[in-house]
Amino acid sequence: MRQLVIGTVFLAAACGGSQSPPGPQATPATTAAQPPPAVQLGGPPSNAGTLTADSGEIQPADPAKFHKEPGYSPYAGRRYPERPYFGDEHVHTAWSVDAGGSGATLGPEEATRFARGEEVTSTSGQPVRLGQPLDWVAITDHSDMMGMITEIKGGNPEMMADATLKRWRDMFNGGPVEAKKAVMELVAAQANRKLPPAATDPKFAKSVWAKTTTIAEKYNEPGRFTAFIAYEWTSNAGGGDNLHRNIIYRDNKDKADQVLPYTTFQSENPEDLWKWMTEWEKTTGGKLLAIPHNGNLSNGRMFALTTFSGDPMTKAWADARQRWEPLFEAIQMKGQSESHPSLSPTDDFAAYELWDRGNLTQTPKKPGMIAGEYAREALKNGLKVEQDLGTNPFKFGMAGGTDTHNGLVAAEEDNFFAKFPSAEPRADRWDEDAMNFGPNRIVKGWEMTAAGYTAVWSTGNTRAELWDAMMRRETYATSGPRMIVRFFGGYDFTPADATRTPAVAGYAKGVPMGSDLPAAPTGKAPTFLVAALKDRFSGNLDRIQIIKGWLGKDGKPQETIYDVVWGDKDRRTFVNGKLTPVGNTVDIASATFTNTIGDPELITVWKDPDFDPSVRAVYYARVLEIPTPRWTAYDAAYFKIKITDSKVPMTTQERAFTSPIWYSPK
Amino acid sequence: MRIRKFLGEPMLHFLLIGLALFGAYRWRSPGDSGGRRIVISQGVINDLVTQHVAARGREPSAGELNHLIESYVHDEVLYREGVKLGLDRDDIVVKRRVRQKIEMIAEEDASTRAPTDADLSAYFETNRARFVQAAVLTFDQVFIGESTSGLGVVHAAAVTREALRKGANAEELGKPTLLPHRMTRTPADLVTRDFGASFAAALEKVAVGDWVGPIDSSFGAHYVRVSDRTPAVAPQLAAVRDQVVREWENERRQRARNDAYTKMRAEYQVRIETSLPMERR
């Protein structure tokens, strides 16, 4: 008998029905093993030509047009983005199967209100509020949705023509007992497929998707707060290789409701998602973009140099990827995917918030997989692919999200509500298992990362303007702090440009983050105007680095990291070619720090000293804060516990990564 | 010893569980055809077609419809077999999904009636403070420096004041900064988001049209000229009606969900058979 009980538990666990469903892998991946019939949205990839043609018109706010036009008024004609808008493009609520399954009770409405700065009660019963409200949010519940309840709209004449619906409606209005009976009848009719035809007419059918879009619409206030319509397409290829994509809509409910989100029941292959997006745009006249995330949990597949089915890349494939995936989420609660120490051995800051042992189900990595997982390596490899095929499939900018599964975008170190309800603030959370897939396939609670957000350099806070800025990659990712970062490339920046409003010179003489440098004038090397301002509540700035990837003459991608400007200039030097560390003011016991080191604001103009005009290159900026207490330190101080495990980091160096600027020889 | 090892074999567990499942299956499905008839009525087909149209924006082809029916049957067969074995009952995901459905039904139930004017004005009256419209500010700022007390700042403030008095271009003065030099028609809470609360509060009080300062922000000291200001107002209901409707509906939705549970919970007796551990803070 005892054996039987063990066996049952074992089987239940094997079926994914364990008591604490571990992470987004709960979304059924196996159903796609049976491929859908040959009919596919969008048809064969012969559309690629059209897609390339499309990409011209998709960027209505062309940064080239941001130049300040001369005139008496210094403000007239200024059309460039004047401030970054901070938001989270990756939020799950109770309406995602795995989030609801793990007990989350906050739905999209609570999640949106929280992002706007309202106080809510978390699933574990704790009142919580963001330190600073976000400017925008995209609630991205998994698209593998429940089929739900049709709404009987009160008094809709067309529906009321049906006797049954009218009777139900009268019952709803006839007091609690009657109303309950109506609900029962309605549910039974739905289950037995006996709903009156008027109730299943798509015109009236109120799916969960329509409820989701209604909520986004209610809280979307142009100019003040943007609530995007969005969802996550959750492909776990081979049972846990993370190929997830967030789909962000530029348009409103009227377009979004026309077609339901694409699910992995239909396909797990991103190429099929791109076909669906193509078809969706054709059907509705709207616009979509996709943001992949967690390359670090893809076991080599996120930036593999082959297609999903393992075939060599084609130009059409590269075109489609570049067309549909302008951004990559490089940091979130499940670690960062910007850089890895094994790929960038000279990078002193790559060993940061790493989740590098396995995929989403912690199936261990094999040698070589890591090369296909991190943004920097992909940016470098993209140069090679572009040289070979004519298109760079990995021409993406940087995004950050939380990927929270409790509806709370609380990524602040001192306000970290973590990923699942079970990991909301509690004395033991650091030492518990965040994910447990069996021996040696465990991720500990302390490994969770309090990150991240996306900053968007947009001309205003509306769906269309933010979306357009994402499409042109004028974005950067942060590990949480709202630091302001500018990054421009051109050939004529001089130190004088670093003394006034950087954007004026930046847009007039160069291109912003996410763009291409024009051809290099003879004898000139690229110059970069880069600037950062600290988050007013977080640490000062340690330094700004420019990371350059380029293609060696032998066709091998290379990288160099340049420290271009740093705080405490008068006391820091270079020893063996390395900038001396900024220092550390963190008092771990009290989880405090002082801004007595570093600088609140850094700005400089940097010229590439190693430029070779015949070589493809990609540049992006990384901004580092001084060390500050990590969420584990705030936990220890608040709960009065000792975290003795020396593996647990108690300080962090918050950071931002900008979208790159590319150079191609003509 | 050997027996113990044998009993620990996962294979044995599988065999035992298999036997148990088989037994339960025989016992629970007495061979009737009732639970084993899957009828593809016109209603089922209509549903499948509707879902297909919703997902793909067009009717399914004949081949696709056949495939849809086949997977419908596939789902039904395995689902029914699973339910017969009680596999739904120990599955937390199934349980929570069903719980969510019932909560949604409760919420939908409550939301069939639109709020009346009386509902809204009652709600508005009790929650007036929540609907106060922040002051709207248009201003220019010159950043003087990080600290407000240093001698350098005092000197810089004097220089800046003099230059502004002479009509110099504000953007050419002070220290370079990534902060916006000008904010146009911006609500005070968004000024707070960028500059800090005390700065925004100060801007609600200073004289309009003059350069004033230094005023402290989270970053340091500034000279500021507010050129236009609409003070904060406690609005009439009509001006914020949409907002009031949203808040009213949100409260009703949450109340409906809680009420539904409270009512159902009252019909259950819960007995906890063990003493509960004390929770650490």
C-alpha cells in the first residue's frame, strides 16, 4: 500500500501535476508533437520579399527626421524623444495557466493597476505598491487560453430575440436564487454544446481574450499611461527549450479582437508564429512585433545558427526574424541573457545574475549550447550571417521585463515580490527551491533576479508612439533602476557635444541607439555620444562601457570592451589596462549604501580607436551603477535572518544595456 | 535487504500503479456505452468552426474540419478516461482553473448591470479625494549642480540668475543634464516622477512667469520658470466620469468575487485535524 502511494505521487509529478507547478513549463508542450495540417497562416516563406518592403513603412517616426530644424524658437520643430518611458513588456497574471496553477490570484486588472502605481494586496496577503509607477505595461498572459463563458449582454436587442437568452437575462435580474440557477443552466448548456446560436455568435462571444483586451482598453490613457494589448506565445521546444515570445500589439481592441492569439497548440515553431503575424497584419491592417526572452534557458536554441528544424538559415528566414523580432529581452527574474563569462572571458561584469545550468526545466546544458543563448554573442554572429546571406537575423535591440507570475511588476531590490506567490517576501524564500525538477536540476530562491524594465525613447506615451520606438529599437534594458541613458553614433561628434543637451547634437549629427551608421567618410572613424543619469532613488554611476563586436578578417566574431567614462575621475586609474574598481559603500547588515562614490551623471564622446572601415561592427553601451544592496540583503535585514551561504550575493551592480548601433562597410 | 531494494525499484512502482489504475478503471467503467458515446452534433461542429474562425480569421477547409473533429475526439476520449480515473481531482492546475472559472462567472454575473447615475454619484462623493486632478505645469529649468549648499553652487546660482536676468538662452546655462529642460502641460505627479516630490510641490507655489531658485530636486539645485500653471482641482463628476465608472466597476467586481466565495464557504464545514505550526514573521 505504501508503495502504491509513492507510485501515485511519482506519477503525478511526472505528469506535471506536482503541488507546486514549477515555472512556465506547465504549458502543454507535448500537444504540438502532432503537427497541424499542412495549411498554415501566411503561406510559404515566399512572402519574405514583401516583408522587407514593408519594413520601410513600419517606422513612421524615422529618427532621421528628429533633427532640430533651425529657427528662432529653440523648441519649434523639435520632434525627437525627450524622455524615456519605463515599462514592463512581460507580465503574467492569474490568467496564465502556470501562474493561476501556482496560486496567483491577481488577474490582469489588478496587475495593470499595480503597474500604474496603485496599492494592491498580493496573493500571499501582503499589501504592496511600486516605489515609482511605470509609464506603460504589457500584460502577456500565455496564449494557451481557457475557453470561457459567453456573456449575456444586458438587454442587447439582437440577443434578446432569442427566448432562452431572454429568459436567462430575466433570471439574472430576478434575485440571487434565480441568478444562480441561470448560471447553472448557462454553464450546463455550454458544456453540452446546447447554447442558443446567438450566444456563440463571435459577435457576442466574450472570450478571455476579449476580457483581456477590455481591461487594457480601460486602463490605457494616452499621454499618461499605456496599457498595451499583448500575449505570450510559449514555445517550449523539446520540452523546455525556452523559445518564448511576447507579442505586442500597436493597435486597439477593435483590431486585436478580430483574431485570437496564436497558441503553441498550433505550432511551436517560431517561423509559424511569424507567418501568423504576417497573416494577422493582412487580415486586420494592424501591426505586431515579437520579443523573445530567456535565451539563457533555451539550451542553445534561441540564437542557434540554424532554423527551428535544424536546417541552414536562408535569407528569407533571416529577413523574417529581423522583421518580426526587433527586440530581445536581455534581463528578467530568471537571469540575464546579455553576456556570459565563458563567451566573454575579458568581461569583468559578465558573471552577473547567471542562470546557466540548464533550460527551463533545468535539463543540463551540453558544451557549446551557451554560444547560442546570449545577446552579445548573437549580435556578433549576426554580423557573420549578414556577410554570408545578406541579412542579419539578429539585428535586435534590448528590452527588459520581469516575467512575474504573480501579477506584480515589483522588480525593485527593496520591494521584490518575486516570480511566484510562493516566493513573495518570507524569511525562508532565499533558501527554498525556486524550481525543482529533480536532483541537480534545482534553482534556489536566492538565484531569482530582481529585474527588469524596458526604457523606450518615444516621442510620447501612447501605444503607437511606444510601439514605433520599439520597432526602430530605440530602447534599452535595465536591471530595475530608472536610469536615463542616451547613446548616439556618428562621424562628427566632438567633446563639445558632451557639454550641452546631448539629444540636440545627438540627433542632428548622428543616429540613436538601434540604428545603422551611414557609410564611413574617407579617413573617419565612428564617434559616439553617450550619457547616463542615475535613478534618483538608486546608486550613483560607476562607469559607462562601450562594447564593440566585429567580424575578424578570418570571419570570426570578436569583441572588445572599452571603459569610456567613469565616476570619481580624479581618484581612479588604469592598472594593467583595467580601470580600478569604484569601491563599495554597502553595509550588508543594515542593507544600506551611500552615494559618496561614483557620479550621478556621466557623459562623454568616444571615438573608436580600432576602427577598420572594411569590417562589420556592432556597438552598444553598458552603464554600471556602484554596488548597492541586493534583494537578499534587504530580506536578511527585514526578516532579521543570517544568510550564511557564501554563494548568495548580497550586493549587486545594477546596470543598463542599450540597443546597438551597427556599422556595415559599403 | 534484497526485498527492500526490490520494493524501492521505480519499475515496481509503475507496475503497481498500473495495476491499481487498471483495477480502478474496470471498477469505474462498467462497460456501458453511456460514457463512451461521443456525438458530433451540429452544435459541436458549429463550435469548432467558430473557434477556428476566431483563431485564424476564416472558415476551416474540409481537411481542417476533419482534423478538428479528430482532435476533438482525441481530447474527449482521453479526458473522459482521465476523469473516470479521478486524475482531475489531485491536479492543482485543473483545480485552480475551475476555481478561476467560477470566480469569473461570479464577476460576470455582477457586471451585467451598468452603474446608474445614483451609483456613480454616491461612489464619487465617498471617494472624492481619489479623483482630485493634479496641477498641470509648463516650465523650463536650468540645472545648477548636485549639492545646494556648496560654495560652487551658490556662485553658479548667482551667475545663472544674472545671465537669465539678461535674457540668455536657458538651455545654454548651467550644467549639462539629461533631465528635460522644458516640460509642457505636464501633470504634477509626472513632474514628481522625473524630479521628485519636493520639486513638484515647489513648482505649484512659485510665481508664474519669473525665473526663481535655487529649487531642490532629487538631483540637485535648479533655476525654474513656470510659464503656465493650472492648479489642482477637485472636479465635478462629469469631468471624471470614465474614471469613476472604472473604479466603481473594479470595486464591484472584487466584491462580487469575494461575496460569492464567502457564501459558498459558509456552506462548508472545515475541520483541521492537526495543530498548525506558528508562522515566522
